[in-house]
Amino acid sequence: MLWVDKHRPSRLSQLTYHTTLTQRLESLAADPGGLPHLLFYGPPGAGKKTRIMSLLRQVFGPGAERLRLDKRTFTTPTKRTVDINMITSNYHIEMAPGDAGLNDRFVIQDVIKEMASSKNIATVGMYKEKSGTNDDDTAKNTKKKADYKVVVLVEVDKLTRQAQAALRRTMEKYSASCRLILCCNNPSKVIDPVRSRCLGIRVAAPNVDEIAAVLKVVARKESISLPDELAINISRESNRNLRRALLMLESCHVTARDESPNALKATQPVPHTDWERYISQLAKEIVKEQSPQRLMATREKLYELLINCIPAQVILKTLVMELLNSLDDSIKGEVITWAAFYEHRISLGSKEIFHLEAFIAKFMAIYKKYLADLFA
Amino acid sequence: MNDYDEPDMDDMINDYIADQEEGPPEDEEFDEAPDPYEFEEKQPVNNINTNNNNNNGVMNDNAANNDTAAEPPTSDDQDEDEEDDVPKVISTDATSPVAVSSLPRNNGNDIYGFERFTGVTGWRSTANTMTKAQLKQSKNGATVMEATGWKKKKKEEVLNNSDDISMNDDDSSIMDTDEMDNGRVRSKREMNSSNNGPAVADAQLVRFRERQEKECLGRTWGMVAATNWCGMNEERFVHGKKTNMDSSLPRLGEDSMAVTIANGTRTFVKRSTRTIVGEVSSNKADEDDKEINLLGLPMSELIRRADIIQKRAIRRKLEREERYGKKADAVKEDNAMDETDTNKENDTSEDKEVPEQIVKPKTKEEIKRQLEAEKHRREVQFQQRLWVDKHAPTTISHLLSDERTNREVLRALRGWDPYVFKKDAPARPTPAYTRKYQGQQQQYNGKGNSSKGQDDKNRGKEKKNGDDDENVNNQKVDLRPDERSRVILLSGPPGVGKSTLAHIVCKHAGYRPIEVNASDERSASALTERVTRAMESSTLKMGEDSKSGKAGKPNCIILDEVDGADAKSSIAALVNIVRADIPGPSKSGGKKGKGARSTYLRRPIILICNHKHAPALRPILPYAKQFDVQPPNPERLAGRLRAVLSAERMSVVAGGMLLHRLVASTGGDIRSCLYALQFASARARELTMKKRERDGIQPGEDSGVIMCDISSTLMKALDKSTGLKDMQGDVAGTVATVFRKKKSSGKNKRQKTATGASSLVASDNAVDFVLESVNHFGDNSKTLDCLFMNVNRVSYVDPTLDRCSVAFEWLSEADTFRSHKSNVAMNNSAEHHSMQKFYIPTAAAAIHVLCCVETKPDLTFSTRPLSDMNYQNQANVSLVQRFVEGLAPRARSGVGGGTNNVVADVIPYSLWLLSAGDGKHSLSKPVSSVEMLSVEEKVAFSAHVATLRALGLTYIKEDFGFNNARNFDNGPNENVRLEPEIDKLVKFEGIDNTGRKQVPALLKELLAHGATVAALRERELEAKEAQDASEKVALKKDAPKEVSPSKLPFKASTTPAKSLPKLKTGNNSAAKNFLGKRAAKAKEAKSAKRAARVGFDRSKKTKFANTGSGVELAKVIRFKYQKGFSQAVRAPCPLEDLIN
């Protein structure tokens, strides 16, 4: 198992950073009946999912950790079948309805109704165990055990509007038997009515020190000696993405098998993903030359990135970050404005490359003007 | 009366043909034109019926008419009857085959005859064919009164007429100077009065036109104008001007024609046709000089033919009198006939007033009403028809498409004759006959019809070939045409007459066309069935016919619009049929395929498409004889249009110019030309009517026949749009428009040099033009993509890249409008659509303003990169999906959550994790066995295997195949790859990943093996855990209470050692525990069988279940496992209920 998963905290008490948030969650879990719909949001690798799972574990007990894979086939009214993978336990279902593309509405309606139509099996247990509960672990939980099931929807920001609209009513109607935990990166892509029905929980990205601390913990568990420098280095390189930091750490471990397998050098280079390197190369080219020909060349690169499934928003963001490195402060603001503008367009438009390239064209124009002002 | 001539003309044609050819030209119409006498037997019933009580029994009359007609005809009736009945009367003459043939077409068919006389090459055969077609129709249609039959006839008539009329127009209406007209009128008058030769010719022309106008359109017009039955007569005579019916109007029964004098007044010229015989010769020279150009035939010839016809008419009349004279009813009728005949023969301008007085008023009224109703019905029916149908060509010589193409297509179709018609050998012409026929034709036509003659020759040649083939056939050889030309493929732009050509050629070659077009189901199976059935039914018919001696018609399948969307599979099916050989030699001879079950091509197939290079058609191309049908010659098309107009009683004052413009603007699309004309004429008619109303002309009081001039409306129509035909721009044109600066806007060039802002003020004109052309193209999305592809290719002046960025901003903006993600798209699709319609062209206009260039830009019109990207992206998305699905459940929930994360982080780093690494712990040694690895390497090895397992990956050996050269070039490394090959996702051009060392292929195989083993072990472990758990549970026999089933699974399998002791144990029996376990187990187990196998008590060795599970039989509990992702609620119930 990858270290990311292997050392993922499974209880709220094990969470290391965002302690206030953890406390809030614990207090929520203490009264499962009063658990509202939740909307977790925050950047990738901040620990949203970990918190959700820990919360579930807290509410439902260890049974929520017993996962299995399920593949469901839905038939839309237009007789199209949609396959959706979902991860289920006895208490919850986790799925990414966004995978269904435009048919996500039907998936959501179906699943939530189905979930809501049956009661949680935990209530049965509660009923049965009412008399003789003296076991330490269960005793603590059973009394407050929730009598609902939970639907965890990840990547809610990818849902179509129809699907989100379909959520609205069902969220209220079935709240007695079914709670929703939504998870997304960008809450602004969730429609207001849904947001209003949820308790928003922002999971901020951990800062560098927090990540480094986590890395050290993991290293210790894996009995690897991790120099502080490398830990800091990794956490910097990871862009405050804990998942990535852990993957980096593991990659470092794999690649650096020089002397001893369990000791990492402080100077160990941190491996980067290819697509990031590709984008930084692209950024360099853009800064170097601004011309329609260059624009043509960038198009090819954008094609390649998009073909390899790198999401357009990620491309744009990474590109802007790379560009900002080599920009004067005076135009950073403008560039970021336009980046935001085109990111919005990406989310509205149908062909991402239009907007990516439009951004690059815009950047070139801005940069050219900046250069012209500089020298003239 | 004009109508008196109708039968004559019919007869004239037929008889003349008969005289000249002594039978139908069988090589052409051997199937269509069986001996005319042949259905003489069929017809009489019908005919005589009408004849007996006819008088007004027009071909479309109903029973009521017949009833009233039984009354002795009144004079007024006679008039009417004379018009309409005479043809019938004659036609009903059962003894005369020709008459029979004339029956169905009754009205206006004589025009064909006239066409013949015009001497236009090909008319001769036209008329001929027509006749036969008529015959055929009447034969097929059994009753002439069938609406369809009637329609068909109408169509034919009108079309043929139209050509005829065009000739008339040429000489009379088009050169419409005053003097000319007046002169003509005068001369005609003179001619009429003097009965001299030229008058006859002219009169004939006039007469034909008149009649045809009346026949084809009189009814139409009558609807508007005529309120009483008499109007039917009158409307032909009263034109334009308010006139006193009694005096200035031509008298009823008078042969007269309407002539427009220059001042617009309509006058009527009396005309007599008596003079046909004899007198012509004196004027012959003049006539030839004057008229040969118009008629193409010497007048003498015309007259001679007329003479023959005349004589025959008399003869027939006499015969009829003999036959029906006894009957009381018939007498009167015959009197009427006599009168009419006399009229006709003597060309007197005798009026009908005397008979009119005899009319019984009641009968008259009745008849009037009935006829009116009938007329109205017909009018409506007729008016509702599209000109395209109404004036469709009916014979091969009428086709507007290139004659050569026509001929070639026909010849290709004839290639099937040896196979299809070999049983009909007697019906086919001998070469000798062909020669004779040609000789006759030459003699008859003067110049002769060269194309026709050639055709005949060809046919003769083919015939010979066919004979050869037939001989060969006896030696069991496939008689069908060569495989390379077994089907015929017609391709060409829309509206050039491909379908018409196919149908006509089919008919001409003696087939019954069976059309399968896009409206029919054309799936592979449906098509195959259809084709097979068509081929088989004709086979049977042929067989039967060959016995009875009657020529049945084999089917010919016309697949129209084959380049449609669903063509692919059906074309494949078709290819199979085409390729199939005739099964056995035994079946190829004699009656072909009677017992043959398998499908092979037995009949010709004609495919029609717009683009023969459409991908769907590719498979059939090698088997098809391909013909490109080109748009017709503009001159010819314009001529035909003029003819159609005349037939529709429309005129174009501006003459050919306007029509030529129309033809040019439609790009030779006959169909759209006709639609345009029909549209314009409808408008013109409306205007005329209004004007007449304004002028105080009562619609009823004068005739319905109004010559409308459509030139103004047509002009308007032409002017309003840049082309009547939609400017169906292609991508190339549209995109070029956007990027190419319009020449007229040259002065903007100077403005443009200053700043970007000033150039934004491009001429509105240009913007409008771009907007329009983008709108015309229609496919906005495609336009947008193309623009996106080209914005960078065009080298407009843009030093600051401002234009470029703004252009891209526009594109980006426009892209949001075609997306379905926007709020508007979600909530209001109509609005979204209109926004799309508006903004995307606007973006194009903006780009035009920003980026247009003077010179021809190097543009690309392929959006291939975009679609390729999409395609590859799809493939990769599914790859990611596969990867995610392969992840272990926990990893999936964690690492695999969210595609973005997977692609951006997990997969790239997975590859790092799977790299060989550096140093002595690296997995870089290519070894063939794990034992050869060092201790450190073994650690790394097992770590690698663990990673593989965690990610659900493995290595597989890729089978390149022995002929792949890459194998040898790149070494064996290439052979072993990840499965799923997620490494594809991280390959970027120009990014070296040398830092990430590859594990050697040999080792990869070992690793893959290791992963497999690990997987097996895991599974084993799982199973064992489950078993352990169950056994543990079983041990706790004296557990006091049942365990919450929901809790159990987790404890049992994840941390068995820890959780099991914590299981509730009560005073319950083992069975209860078992059940608790069982219930939980059920949730995870996929089959009840497997669950049952996990016994609850193995120690007791009594009677075991036959499943081999070792469970005591008495204790086996069976229950059904309901599959589903969520656990249904189970109501609590005491275990005791379940046990026992």
C-alpha cells in the first residue's frame, strides 16, 4: 500500500493539523443525530477526504472503514447506461457522480433515493443491543449511533447544474435517513442553494511546517531517517499538497537506494511530475518569445497536456505559477486577473484549449507591452 | 373547338407512328409497349361504358356525370361535351387501338404529336414513348379514372406541352413587338379566312397552345375566374378584357385563339383548321422558308400527317356510328359527334347556338353543378402539385441532364439485358429491325436523331453481345455484367436530376423502378431483404410472363441518397450481394435462381448519391459503374423553364435574361429553379388577381385564363437574396471570407496602419457580409473551430499581439456560448440557442475586423487536431478509469479519489515509485531469477511488488508480433509494459525522464510474477481470515446473544484477533452465532453457496450437506442473497424463528 494510504489517519484524534477544525468535527460527531449536511472544500491534498473518513469512523464506528467496491449501472431516461464506481461501507456510499458526465443528474437522483429508501442497518443494531451493551468500544458509540446513512459525493464542483439542482430538494426531503457530505475544491462552483443547505467546512492546505511534520511522522513509522532539510524541501515542492508530499517522499525513498535503503540524504533531489516540467518548459518559451508562431507552438503543447488528461484548470494554474516566477511585479496583477478570467471561461466553455490559448495570447500581449514600455 | 382536334392529334401520333413503323419500336419499348391491340380487350368494358352514356364522361368524371349524360345532350352540353367528350368518344372506340391509347391521356396529349411535328430531334421518339407509356399506364392502371394515373398523365402532358409551348413562345410571345403581334394577328386572320397553308400551320400551333393551356391550366384558372360551367368554355376564349360574350367573344364552339395586341388588349382570332388537305402545297415553299425554323418540319409533312389523321378520324367515326348507331342515346351523341366532327373537318366557324336552345334546363343545371364540382376538385388537385412533379420529364429524351450521360447510363443498364431479359428474346429487336427502324427514322426525321440512332446502334451492338452471352450462358457462365460495373452509381449535386434520370432510364430499359430512399429503413438487414425480395418477385413474374407471352417487368432497384448517415452497414451488405456469384452452374441457366436461396445480384441496382467519395460509399465503388451527372446546360434549362412557365400560363417579359439569371444563381439546380418559379408565379398570380379586382373585373365574369407576367416578382425574388439557392457555403468559403479582406474595403487599408483601434472601424458592409456568410454556412461550431485553427496562421499585421489576444478573447467568448454549461444553457435552451446563433457569427465578424488580410491566406479547414485531441483524450480518460478501478478499495477511496488528483499526482509519482532507483538497492540488474538478487535488491523487489499490488498494476509482455521491426531495434525493453499502461499518460515530448530509471525487462517479468503471487497470497489470506473468523465465531458456541450483524464483518476480517474476543457471547446456541455470522457474511459474500460452505460446526460428524461443505445437513440454512450495494433493512426477529 502506498504510504499515502497506509499512514492516513483514520480517526479524528489522529489528525495532526487544523486542530480547531478537528475539534469542531469531533463535537459534530458527538451528536450524530444533529449532523448536518456537510460541504468540505479546500485545495487538493489538504486532507478533506481524510477528515470525512475520520468523521464517518467517528460517527459510525469502525464499520465505516470496511470498504468495498461497487460498480453500479444506471439507465437514464434516454436509455443510455452509465457506469459509476462507488465505494461503499455499510454506512455510507462514496462516489463521484461527475464521472457520469452529463447524466450525473440521474445518478444522483437514483442513488440518493435508493439510499434514503432504506434505513441504516446501524439502527437495527442499536435496537438489538439496547439491553446488554457493556463492551468498551461499542458502548461508547452505540448510544449516539446515527440512524442515517451518508452519501459522500466527491468532486461536487464537477457536477452539472442540473445535477446540483437535483440535489437541492433531495437533500431536504431525505435528510431524515440520508446525509450528504459533499467534497470539492472550489465551493464557488457549487450552486448557492446547495451551499446554503450545507455546513461548509473549509480545509485549508497545510502549511510547509505541518507537512514536514507529517512527513517526519511517516518516515518514523516507516523507520526511515528523514533529514529536516529534505522534509522542508519536499513540503515546499509539494505546493502544500500533502498527498503529493507523501508521494514525493516515497518516490525519494524508492529512487535513493544508494547506501542504505532507510536513510535519505538531505540533498536528495525531489522528483517532479513530467507534466509540471512540461508546463514550466512551456512557460519559459512563452516568456522568451511572443509571436503568433510561438503561439502555434504552444498550442501543440497544450494539446499534449490535454490529451494526457491534465485538467485545463490545473494547466492554467500551474502555468500562471510558472509564469509569475519570471515576471515583474508590475504586471503580475494583470496576468493573474486574466488567468482568473480565463479559468472562469474554461469552466463555462466547451473547448478548453480555446481559453488556454486565449490566455497565452493575452499574456503575450501583456508581456510584450511590458517589454516595450521597458525599453522605450 | 380546339378539342375536336385532340383525338385527332392523338390519333395522328399513333397512327402516324403506326404507319411509319408498323408497330412500336420494340427495341426501345418492348416491355412497355406491348401490342396496342393487346389491351384493347381490357379496355372496352371501360370505354364502352363511358361511351354509351358519355357525353360528359370525361376521363375523370364520376358516376353522376354518367347518369346525367344519359340524357340527350343539349346544345350547351354539346359544347362542353364536344370539348371533353370528343376525345373520349373517339377513344372509346374499342376497335381502334390507337383510340384506346388516346383515352387515358385524353387531354392535351396531342401536344406530343405536335412536338413531333416540330421536328426537334428526339421528339419523335418522345411522342412514341409517350404513347406507349400511356398505353402502359392505362394498362397498369386498369381504370383510367384512377387519380394517380390521371396525375401521371397530367404530368406528362404538361411537361411535354411545356416544350411545345416554349416553341410557341419563341415565335409569338417573346418577340412581342407591336407590329409583330399585330402582323401576326392580321396574318392569322387572313390565313384563317383564306384557309391557306401557312394558316394551317400557324393555326395548329395556336391551337395546340390553346388547347394545352386550356387543358393544363384552364381548370386551374377557371377556379378563380369561372363560376359557371360555361366559363369553362369561355375562359379559353375570353381573355383579359371585359368583353361582351356574345359579340366580341368568340362564339362557342368556334375555333379561335387569344392574341394579345401590343396595347394589352386581348382579341380573339377565329381559326379554321379545315384546310389541311391539299392547299398547302401551293404555299409550301413559303412555308418552308418561314416556318421550318420553328417547326423543324416542312409544313407539307405536317399537313400530310394531319391529313392522314383526319381521314382516320372520319373513318373511325363512321365505324362508331355503325356500332352504336342503333342505340337511342347514342344517336344524339353521334349527332353531337357529327357536329363536332363536321366542325373539325370542315373548319367552319359554325356556332352552337342552335343546339344550345335544345338544352333541357334542368339537365344543364345539373351537369353544370357536377362539372363544376369536378372541376374544382381537379383544380385543387392540380394546383397543389409542385411544378417539379408536374413538369418532370417522362422520357429519356426529355431529360435535361447531359445526353451523353443519359446514354451511357442507359447503356450500362442495358448491360444487364442478357441476364435479365434473355427469356424475352422474341420481344427484343433484331439487328435487322434496328437497321430498318433507323432507316425509317432517318427518313422520318429528315436529319434524324443522331443520338437516338447511336443509341439504337449501341443497343443493337449490345444485343449482339447479349446473344453471345446467351450462347455462353448455355455453357453456364455468368451473364451479368462485369463485376466492376454491376451496379450503377450516379453522383452529382442536388437538383440536377439524378433520381429522375435513374427512374426514366429504368423505365426506358424495361424495368420497374423500385426506389429505396432515405425515408425507408435502410439498415443492412432491411435493405438486403428488400433487394432480395425485389429480385425474386421479378424472377417469378418473369417466369410467368415468359409462359403467357406477356412481358412482365423486372424490378430495378434504385437506392436513392445512399450517402446518408446510416449507409455504412447497408453498403457493406450491398457489397456482399453484389460480390456474390451465382451459386451453382445448374441454376445459372434457364429460369434463374428459382431454387436459389442465397442472395446474389440478379437485377441491376442504381445507386444515387451526392458525393461518390463519401467514406460510406467506398466499399461499393469498385463494383460500381460511376457516372457524374452534371448540371444541365444553362441554355437548355432556361429553355425548359420558359416552357414550363408557358405551360403554367406565365410569361416572362424580360425573356431569357431573367431566366438565365435564375439558372445561374441556382447553379443549375433544376429543382430550385422550378421552386423559385413556382413561388414567383404564385405571387404574380396573386398580384394579377388583385389588380384585376381593382380594375373592377369580376372574377366570374370573365375567364380564368390570365397570362401572368412573373418577371417582376421573379426579379424581386432574385434581387432580394443574393441567390435563391441558399448560399450553402462550405467551411472553406466561410473561413476564407472571414480572413480575406473584401476588395471593396480597400480604402480601409490606410486607416488600418495607424492603430488597432482605428482598424476596428472596418466597413459595416464587410462585417455584414461576414455575418451573413457565417450564418449561411450554419454550422457555427465548425466555423468556430476553423477560425481557431486559422487565427494563428494568418499573418496580419500585429506587432503588439493585441489583435491576436483580442481575437482569442472573442473566440473564447464565443466558445462559452456553444457550451451547455452556462447558466443560460441550463435554464433556457431557446435563449441559449439564439445566443449561440448570434454570438458565434459575431465573433467571426470580430475576427474579420481584427485579422483579415489582403492576400490569400494560407488556411486550413481541417479541425482534425481538435477532434484528434478529443479522441485521444477520451482514450486516456478511460485508461485512467481503468487504473482507478484497479486500485484496492482503500487506496481507491484515498488516493484514487478525484480524477484530477489521480492524473496530476498519483500516476506521475507511481511511476517514480516503480522506477528502478539508484545505487546498490536499485532494481537495475537484469536477472532471470529472484535468487540472483542481493539482499538489498530483494528488499527493493518486494517493495516494488507491494507497490504494484497497491496500485493494481502489473507488467505484461507486449506481443508486437514477429514482423515488427521495432523488436529488434529497441531491444527487448519495449516488450514489457505496465498494464494498464499509465506511463503513456506521463509522456511528454521533449521532457526527458532519464532520471527515472526503467526496471529491466527481465526483472519486470519477475516483478509481474511476484505481483501475481502476491495477489494470490492476498486472496488466500483473505479467505483464511474469513475462515478463521468463522471458526472463531463457531468456537464461541455459548455466546449469550447474537451479535449485531453489522458490526461483525469489520471485526471479523480486518482485525480478527482483536475484535473476535470482543464478540458478544451469550447463552445462545452456536446456531445463533452462526446465524449472526451468516447474516454478516452474506453482505460480503457474492454467492450463497460460498457462504454456506463456511460451516458453523465442523466437529460434529453426523450427516453432511451434499455441497461438500461439511455442514451438518440438519443445520444447513439456506437463504437467498439479495444482491445490491446497500443493505436492506432487516427487521429484527428472534433467531428461533429461523432455526428449526
